Amino acid sequence: MISESENIVFNLSEGEPRFVAQIKELGGEEILECIQCGKCAAVCPMALAGFPIFNKKLIQAIFLGAREALLDDSSIWACQSCNRCTEICPRDVRPFEIILAMRRVAVREFAVPAMSVEGLKSLYDVGHAVYLKDSGQTRQKVGLPEKPPSVIAFPKALKELQAILHQSALWEIGIIPMEGNEMADTCEV
Amino acid sequence: MPEKIKLAYLLAGGCAGCDMAVVDLSETLLDVLPHLDIVFWAPTVADVKYKDLEAMPDKSIDLGLVSGMIRLAEQEHMTRVMRRKCKALVALGACASLGGIPGMANMHTKKDIFDTAYFDTYSTDNPEGITPQTKCLVDGKYELTLPEFYENVRPISAVVEVDYFTGGCPPHHSFVGAALMAVLEGKLPPPGSWLTSGKAVCDVCSRNPGLKGQERELIKEVRRVVDGQPDQEKCLLQEGYICLGAVTQGDCNAQCPGVNIPCRGCGGPIPGVKDFGLRAVSAIAASMADEKLVDQIDCPAKLFYRYSLPSSILGGKLK
Amino acid sequence: MSDWKPNIIVFACNWCTYQGADLAGSLRYKYPSSINIVRVPCSGSIEAEYIVEALHKGADGVLVGGCHPGDCHYKEGNHKALRRFNLLHRLLVDMGVEPERVRLEWISGSEGKRFAQVMNEFDATIRKLGPSPNGRNGNA
Amino acid sequence: MVSKTGVYVCHCGENIAGSVDVAKVVNYSTTLPGVSVSREYLFMCSDPGQELIRKDIEAGIVDRVVVAACTPRTHEPIFRKALEDAGLNQYLFEMANIRDQDSWAHWGDKEGATQKAQRLIASAVAKANLLQPLQQRYVEVEKSTLVVGAGVSGMFAALDLAGMGYKVWLLDRNPSVGGNMAKLDKTFPTNDCSACILTPVMVQVANHPNIELLTYSEVEAVNGSIGNFNVTVRKKQTYIDWDKCTGCGDCVTACLGKTDNEFNEGLDSRKALYIAFPQAVPKRAVLDQDSCINCAGSHIGKEHKINAKSGEPMLAPCEKVCKTGACDRTLAHDSGGESFDINVGTIIVASGYQAMPKEPFKEYSPDSPNVITCMQLERILSATGPTDGEFHRPSDGQKPKTVAFISCVGSRDKNHHVYCSKVCCMYMLKEARLIKEKYPETEVYIFFIDVRTPGKDFEEYYNYCRELGIKIVRGRVGAVDQLPGDGLRVRAYDVDMDTPVTLEADLVALATAMEPSAGLADLGRKLGITCGSEGFLKEVHTKLYPVETSVKGIYIAGCAQGPKDIPESVSQSRAASSAAAVPLTAGRVPVEPFSSSVDQEKCSGCGICVPLCPYSAISREEIDGKVRAGIEIALCAGCGVCAAACPSLAITLQGFTADQIFAQIDALTSVAGGGPID
Amino acid sequence: MKVGFFIGCNTAFNRPDLEQAVRFSYPHLGVEIDDLEGQSCCPSWGTMPSVDLAGWSAVSARNFCLAEEKDLDIVTVCGSCYGSLAETRHSLQKDPDLREKVNGILEGLGRNYRGSANVYQSVGYLYKKIDIDKVRQSLKYSLAGLKVALQPGCHTLWPSKIYVDREEDSFHPHILKDMCQALGADVADYSRMTDCCGMGGMRSADMERSFNLLNVKLKSIKEEADPDLIVTGCSSCLIQIDTAQGQLYKDGKIKFQIPVLHYMQLLALCLGGEPEKVAGLAKTSVSGVINKIRGDSNV
């Protein structure tokens, strides 16, 4: 099914029948409009860089219910979100949204690369997905204050952000430790 | 001419304008009076008490006229008594037939009305918050009663079976006379009918473009009388003054349009029409030259139901 | 109230909306069975009385369906319908009728899918509003 | 009089019975007021089904008929005929649509569908109880037809009808007949030369005594109905007297104004004064005012300037060379052309299609001159085209070494047209084949989504193309990049190889969608027929009435109805001509008696109805000194706008009276969850 | 004119010289900068967008609220921030249920998303809101004699319908081109201008594949345009092209390194900004280019 997987033959009868419905619920509403024309794949950076799964193939694999195989592969996290597929899709499938939906499935299954968990954790802890510890020096070097005027410099704002995250699906899923969320302790990644 | 017929007249919840219209018959009254034996006319003209009417045998009166609408329990009671005593009962005028101007109160709840009347107006001084009650004890021993104030205004047909309807606010005296003559001469249509010509105001209106050999056109703008002086010659509706003459019975001889006032519908709907206001909508909206114009008609409910809100299909504002 | 089903009357012009309803059926688009169609030649033939009578007799919602502006089989009947509808709608709102209960839609004979969509939407709206207060289920 | 209404419930096989409890519905029907009998049958429209109705009528059990089945739009006539046959007025009939609007729409909700069927039947019965007999009317049919569009479809339709002896007006907005087919080089699957097979047909229509050509003309307005359509035609201004013009072309040669040549899809230019194309019929010159430069200061409708030296009038070059006097710029020409009315009994719309331009497809670098549409390529390949049939690419006139075709450009595309344009696969193969046969060294690639070749001899054609070495890649092209120089890089994803692919091409041809020709919706509006969601004209029924429209007497043919190839267009045009000939041959056609009438006793003469009638059927009448409305039945189309507006309830629309509708409302609201409510 | 400056993680912590470039050049062109104190991550694609739509939109909406409360629009130099913010804005506009849900979340914070603030990318904002002649006239130095190749960045282009400052033809963008020409640069076309640089999720997931993807693009730039400088419209592209070239060079995959700057940095330089502040953190050698700009007193 997926070139890097061990199973060469995909048994169609093992497909997960509710998979398409789940993807639709998680934001991939237009998936059934896809006719597998391949236009998105022609310009997809993931396809061009040689990742085994990318928009067109992901959609077909979802059609066939290849849930496990998809969860075993981390290509979707290499998507650049460039949205060129969404721009050119003749069926308005918005393939990038399908990738996001698949990521949301993966997050719920904890099938997430460490890098991405770190990003989430960093978002929760400091309010920025990307944060470099020694950035203060860099900033001073170009004549800027140590901290940018963001959540970094305003602890109250960080609390606000965390309050939002507490009300998001991130809390229920518990993929990262969050203040007051017991679930996360038992689900250490 | 038949021999004398017995006549009773009840003013229910109206303003006595209809009574005046009968009195205004003037000379015609002279023709009619000799044939009438007025046994009851309360509370306005004759010194007869309600109990006197109650005491009369059922169906002993040939003709009963009721003007005004039903708002109080007393009015309902007396209307029912009239029905029992009279062989034929006529709803006289817009209030009795359709609910009339007082019927516009159906846009408001009883509570709203009491609040306005007994609390909210500047001139009201009511620190104890007294409102009319059906019973009250004076000095702790005298029990007084007042008729109940109903939630809604109703035409008399809502409480009794009415044999004949007439419109008008008030009915034009000549028309009242003609109606009485018709009764006297026994030239009556089947019960339930309107004792009217059945034709619209336009039929008798000198402004009707058709009478001048002109075609009616779609209405191109909406105007209000306060905005200017209508051209005496031209059809008011055509000029954009929302005249309800086309939808209203014209036993008035088109008096209002004759003095530059658009018809407001007191004559009542053409017989057979289910609902005056809706017919007005069906007819007039379609005649607008474009769909935006209808938005310029102010408060359609109060315009189209000025005289007939209680007898509309919905009966009044849904509360 | 869970077993309550709305009763909705749709006055559909013969040339567009009625055809659209036929098409929705033949393409097997689903919509609730609360929708009852009365066929009329043209939306311009729909009297204000029809709509209010339906509400009065117990319909929980009334929809008028005509051809798209410019597409009327009788040239401009739908414009007449629109004028009548606009004024009636204002009148009904003044009279306390919930504005969502009465709706006008242009649905062409080729819009089977849209017919079903509009009906689904309208049914959902009416369900949200609950039984009509001025009809058979109410107190008037 | 109490009516005796019979209710006949159809199973429609499983179509109704699968979702509606028919037995329950039949039982319920007998409880309705006025119903004398209720029966069910497997197929009520079949002869035995109709026989049930006829027998009941003949036995006197029934004097009103309600059939609960499918839609009256297709089946009402069948049942009316049954009533008529049994001696009952055919308008004492009403249908309850419990299939299209019930069982099909509520499949799986048997309880809901059954209850709804009961409501719909109650509604139909309530109306039926109040029905009155009506008399059918007939109109005489004008024995002529207007064919709109003179492409291959329109021409064949015209020839057929003319051959039957009917007068045909053949109208086209272009100066010449021929349509899109005249632009094609060869035609699949036989590779006939398009001009070779089309030109004789063009000549035939021009010479046929029963056909009158109305080229360079447009339909301005259509009034009336089947049998008597009154069509206002506007002949656009040609500025050349066509009675005098011989089509010699001298003026064209002399003309100095230039603009894009639409016949060559903008690949080259034509003169302001032009003849549409060399084989044009009629071969007449047209002056396109927009690109005329008014040589020698010679403006249309103005006297010539006088040469100060010679004292002679200064003629424009076109006037100088015209030997017949057809070109006279001093005449006052009405720029709007000339309008006139024609009367016809039937109309055929064969207004064709247009190929989408390349501009909307930005991802394919339409700014490059070497990215062209397949229609443009058709002109490049054609011997009458801008390159005289030499295979040159537009940017530099070099012969392309590598050509890439891209399929489904604008088709199967929700941003443009969701439908499949049906002919692109074949025309791409054809163009590829023409290139490959003539220039075998050229590399030709076709990028497809799916190859669709469902036609007679089409698959063989496809196989042959593959044998020629045309390379077929399954995968929609995602981008065309412009390379330095005039080259192009085509980027696709080869679905079968499971890999992205690129191709450096000299020429890229886009198989752009066939779309409704410009102004089709407007034309439809004038005719009163609707366009489907895809923008093409809509037939009454895809399978049974494929050439009929919702307006009786107007038929459609060819690509006005949807994408088609030439064989299919011609077949359909000949079907349309046959359908259009039926009323002409019958000489008279029945029309529904659903018109409005005025009760002048009730009329108050307010005149509200008069301006509302779109057909001017209502007029003022004077009766005993009073004004009253009167309706001219022949003009009334039965829309009911007047009846709905009449303040005095004096106007009634037969067949849809207010009493009948109120009865329906009553029935629909008093039957709730399956039974009458208390 | 005043605008909220959305800095973004990469700019704040990795390339603050770019932040300085904005802080220097915007006021020079009459645009006052508001810091939107307390702004957070946009949030970037790999975080909340990959978890759920409502949470993503709520974080994003909070950032918009900071601007709305001051009646400002937002400007960002980062393509990812621009894309993430614009996408949620689009969703919140067209989906009232989502908006209700998001406002439900924000209610507890005493905030309410109204939808009045727009988001612009830094170059697009100047293009749409500032007269291009004003830019020309404000220059202290020009790029005359410099040949540049452009990297507008995917997120400034697609999906075009969600952006207020979108290109007319997103496959052949011209905003960055026009803006560079306004600085006097000679803009050289190359066929892979709209190709992805390989930054973002791909670089995190597999750096080698990410760099190889960039390599294809770099070769197209070198062979077809051979510019003195690459100009980006996006901070992520800036970081990727700036840092990856060193690695690719070290690995022997390329034989050249082309200086890279974000457009805002170039603009700041042309307006007289101090090179150490506004372009002091470049990995590729930009000193030659800067000397050329500042050396010629050709304005």
C-alpha cells in the first residue's frame, strides 16, 4: 500500500469503513469530491521531495480506509502547508485540509513525531511553537530588547493563551502535559 | 310599506358615531320613523334600561341594530341579549362588523393597555397602583362589580350570529337610511350578507382612471398626504398615496377621496373577501412598479387593518 | 415535543420550483416528509391569503417557490410575487409572526439539489422554532 | 351536488410501494369527504390501470378522478385521455404526486412517506371535489419554423423541415452559416475534412427555396405560444448593401483597419471589412465599426470630404474599389440594424457552444503565446488557418518538436464546469494524430485524467493513436512553467508510474471545456425556457423528451443542450426537426383551458388587474356606464397574477381557483400524523 | 497610519534583524507600528491547526482581538503567520457556528472576536496602502545595478481567495517584483519562482529531503537568472535559503552561494538603516551587496 510499509499488498477488506466520515468530521469535508486526477500531486513539494504519502495518495488511502498504514507513516507532518494544491484543485477538495484532518486523526491516536509534540508543548509552555533559548542575546546584538513584546514578555497573556488551550481539543486528547490535566501524566509521549 | 316594526338599538363598545349617523338621517328619518316602534336604544338615545330589554320576550323585536365592538363583558352580555330578543340582527358600522378602530388595540396586550392607562402616562397619579377589578369591596361591606376588560377586541359576529353586516365609520347616513328602507320593504338578501352595494369605492370614485378613459398604471412611487397636495383629478393610488378604495366597499360614495383623503377601508372588504388587510396586500403590492417600493409603506399592519384587525385571519398581534 | 413533526406547506410554481422538486426526487435527494407541495401555475398567482390561511390552519412554516428573477415562465409573475411577499412579510412581522416561518425562494427546474437543501434547511429552521403558536398546535 | 371522486393509487412497481404503504393509503382515501371509491394498481398508467378508471366512470361510480402516482408534468395527459375516453370531461382530474415528491424523496422513511401520501391525496381530493368541467381549446398552427443557430445542427434541422415543405427561417448571429464545425480541420473518427463535408450542406441551405437565411441576426424578443410565435429579429448592421455585394473581396483587400480574427481564434488578424471565412455562406462582406479607422475621414453617414486640390470627393479605399456600389459610406446606416417580426409555429434552438478561452487557467501560463487552446490548434492545423496548415508555434513560427496536450481544462472542474465536455478526449487524440501522421518526428504527449472514448469506432481510433507513438500519461497537469526562451515546462504526476514527471515542450494545447455560447441564458429567457445548472438549455426529460423544452413548440438540438460531437449533434437535430414538424403537420394544437375569467357582476372597475397582465390580455370595457375589466381569452396564458390581485374577487383562474387552493390548504393542515385530527 | 506588527516566532527569536528592518522602515514610510502586546504564536501549522479547528481559530482570533481592540490591521513578515491567520479569519467569516464557538472560548478572557481586523503580509501591505512613488522618493540608496531573483513564498500566494492583498495571478505574482523594481533593482525571472523552498514541516521532518528540494530551485535560480541577490517575501523562506546554502555547499551539492535578504531588510537598507541592525544576522555573505548599495551614492 504505502511503499515504505512492509505489507506489499493491501487487503481492501481490511479497510476502515468509517474513515472517510471521520476525516470529514475533522475538517476534510470535501474529500468525496476528489476524482484522483493527480493535479495536486504534480506540484506537491512532498511528492517532489520523495515522501511516500502526499495529498493525492493520502486521499485515495483514506477512501480505501487504510487507516493503520497511514498512522504508521509520518509524511503528513512534512506538508509545507503551501496550499498550492488547494489553489489548483479542480474539485475544490482543498487537499491541504485533508492533510490537516489526517493530522488530527493522528494526534488523537498519539501517532505524532516527536518534533511536532515539541512544537505543541512549546506553544503551551511559552506561547510560541518555535522558541530559541539563547535568542535574547541575538536580539540584543541587533539592538532589540531581550524579549519581544509577545506572550514571552507578558505572563498574563500567556495565561490567557493557556486558558484557550485548556478549552481546546488539546486538553481532552492530553497529548502534552497541561496544568491540571491528569490525563496527560498517564499518557507521556 | 309594512306596518310598524319593532326596533332595538344597542351601542356596544363604540364611540356613538353610528348613533349619530342614524340621527343624521334628518328628513329620511321622517319617512322612516312612522314605521318604527323603537323599543330600546341604549345607552344613548332612549331612557330604557338593560333590564327592560332583558325582560322582553325572546324574538319579540323585529330588528336589532348593534353598533360598536366587544371589549367588555357587559358588551358581550348585552349583545347576546339583543340576539335573543331580535328576529334579525344587524351589525352597524365598522366596529360591530369588523372590530373597527378600537380593534387596533389588538396589537397590544391588556397589560400594556392598563399600564399605559393607569401607570405610564404623565398625567396619571396612581401611587397605590389601582387598576380596574371586576369586584371590589367598598368600606369593607359594599360589593361593587365592574364588567371584565377582555384580552382582545372582537366584532359582534365573534359572540353572536349576525344576520347582516354594514361597514362605515360611521356609515354614511344616506346609506343607513337605505338599509332601513330595505328592511322595511323586506328587500333583504340571505342572512350573513352585507347590506351593501358589494362594489368598491373605485366604482363610485370620480378619480377612477377608467372613468376618464385612461388605463391604470403601476405605482411608481409611494407618497404620504402630509408630503404634499394630491392632484384633485388623479387617482390617489396611481399617484402613490396608498388609497384602499379598490379593496373597500364604496357605499360612502367615495367621500374621502373626494376631499383628497385616501380611503382607509372603513367600508369593509368586498363581500367574499376573507381578510381585508391581506386582500389589500395581494392587490396593492402587486401593483407596485418595483419591489423596493413596498418597503416605503409605513407600518403595514396598522395601515391595512385600521378598521378590521379583530376580524383578520390572525385576529391581531400574536402575543 | 420530541415526536412533534412540523407541517410545512410549499406553494410551488409549476414551471420552476415544482419541477425542481420533481428533479430532487428523481435524483433521490432526501428531504423531510414534512414538506407538502401545493402546485400553482406561477408564484405571482399566490395570494397573501393562501400563506396566512395556511399558517392559521396549522402549518408551521410556509415557503413560496418561484422561478429565478428573469426566468419567469409568465415573464414577470415572480416579480409580482416578490413585491407581495415583501409587503406581506413586513405585515406578518408586525403581527407577531416569527419572520423565519415564512420564506420565499427562487428554485429553478434544474436545481433539484438546491430544492432538497432549501427544504432541509427550512425544516430545520421550523424545528428550531417549534410548533406555530397561531395554528392548530397553538392557542389561537 | 356532492361529487363522487375516485382515488387511484399507483404502486409504480416498487417506486412508490417501496416507500409508501399503499394499502393503508387506499383505506385512508375512502374516508375522505366526497370519495366514492379508492383502488390500487401496480402501474396505473398501463392500459389495465387506466381501464380501472374508465370502468368506474362508465359505471357511474365516479365523476371526479384523483390519481396518486408520479408527476403530472409527464403523466397528466395520459390520464386525462382516459377520462375523455370514458366520457368524462378530462379536466375533472387531479394528480397527487406521491412518487417524485414523496416516495423517492423520503425513501427509507416509510411512515413519513405514507403519512405524506395521505396528505397529498387529501389535498388532491379536496381540489378535485371542487373541479369544474373545462373545454379544451385549439389554436391553428402557422406552418413555419425558426431555427436559431446555423451550425451543423441548425442546418440539418432546417433542411429536414424545408424538405417536408415547411417554410424555415434559419438565423445565425454570425455573418455566415457553418458554426464551430466550419473551424475544424478534420473530424473524428473518420478524419474527414470538415470543410469537405460541411460546405455542401452550407450551399444547400442557401439554395433551398423553403429556407430563408437570417445571418448576422439576433433574436430580440419572442411572444406568443405554440402555433403562433411572434419573433422579433434584429438584423445587425453590416454597413454593406448585401443585395449589391457579390463577395468579391476587393474591399477586404483594400481595407486598412485591423482586429483579431475570431474565425482563427485570435491567432491572426482580419480586416475591419471582412468576409467571415473563404467558404462563407452567404459570401458577403461586413464592416465591423469597432475596428474601422474611417480612412480619408470618411465617417459612416457623412458626406465625403472634398479634396482641396482636385475638388473631388475623398473616397475611403473600400468605396473606391467596390464595383457594385454595395459599399457606400455616405448612407445613413442605423447602427442598431433593422428589426422585423416573423410568425412561426415552432422554434428549434441550435445555438451551439463555445470553447473556453485559455486565460482563466493561470497555472498553465496562458500569457505564453505557445500555450494555446485546442480550438486554436485546430486552426493552426487547418489549411484555411493562419499558417495555411503549416504546423508552426505562435511565438516564433518554428515547428514544435514536442507538443503536450492537457485534458479536462475547465471540465470536471468545480471552479468552471463540473460536467465532462465529452468530446475533448477524442479531439485531442485527433489533433495528436494529425500532427503525428504529418510530422512523425514530433513527440506528442497527452495528459489525461481518464480517457473517455465511448462512441462508434472511437476505441479503435484511440488504439491507432497509441500505435503511432503518441504518449499517453494518466495524470492531470499541475503547472506549466515558462522557461527562458519560448520553452515550457509541463509538470504532472504520472499516476501509473507513481511519480512526478516533467516535460519540456515547445507547444502546449489546452483541451478547454465546451461551454454554453455567450448569451444563451439570455436567449433562453426570451424564449421562456430554462438553462440547467451547467448553463445549457434544459430538455423536458433526459430520456423520453430529449428535444422538447418546458415551452411547448420550442425544441432544442445540438450543443445548446450540452456537449456533443458531430454525429450526436446531427442525430439530435434531425430528432428535433421531426418533433417540430408534428404540430406543423397536425395543423392545430390543443391548449390548456387554464385561463382567467372576469365575473363582470362582481367587478368594481378599479383597473388594478390591467397593468399586471404581462400579455395585455385585460382591457377596460364599458358596461351600462360603468367600467369593467374584460379578458381576451386567446391572449391569456393563465398565470393567475390578475386573479390573485383582484380586490373584488371578480377574477377566477380556471383550474387553480382560490376555493380549490383553500380546500387544499385545509386538507393538508387537517391531516397530521396519518389520520384526521380531532 | 498605524498597523499592528505581528512578529512571529522565527523572526523574533531567529532573525530579529528582520524585525528591526520592519521597525525601521515602516515609520520611514509613515506607518506607525503597534506592538500588539501579548501576541502569541499564530499558531503555526504543526501545532493547533493539526489538533482542531476551533482551538486553532481561538488562538488566532485572540491575536486578531489585540488588533481589533485598537482598531488596527495586522502586518506580518512571516508567510506561515500570514497564512495561518488569514485562513482562520476566512473560516470565521464564513462559518457563524465556528465564530460562536470561538467567541464562547474567548468570553472567559473578556474578549470578543468581531472580524474587523485584516491581515497583510509586509510587502503586500506597502503595495496596497502606500503609494509606490512614495517608496521611491523616500530612498536614500538604491539597488541600481543589482540583479535580484525573487522568492515570494507560497503563503503569500495560496490559497489566493483568503487573502485581502492577493495577487491577481498567483502563479505569476508581481507585487514583490514591482516593489523590488521600485528600489531600482533589475529583477531576473526564472522558471521555478513559485516553487517551495522546503522550509517548515518538511525541514523539521526530513532536512535532507528539504534541502534537496531547495537545491532544484537554487539551480534554476543560478542557471536561469544568476542574480547578485535573492529577495524573499517571507521570513521562513529567508531562513531556509540563507541557512541551507551553506550545508548544500559543504556537501558539494552546489558550487555557489547567493546572498539572501528579506524584502523588508533591503528596503530598510535603502532607507538608510544600519546594516548591523537590519541585516546583521545573515548566514550568507551579504556584505558585498550591502557595500554595493551603500557605496554608490546614486540616489
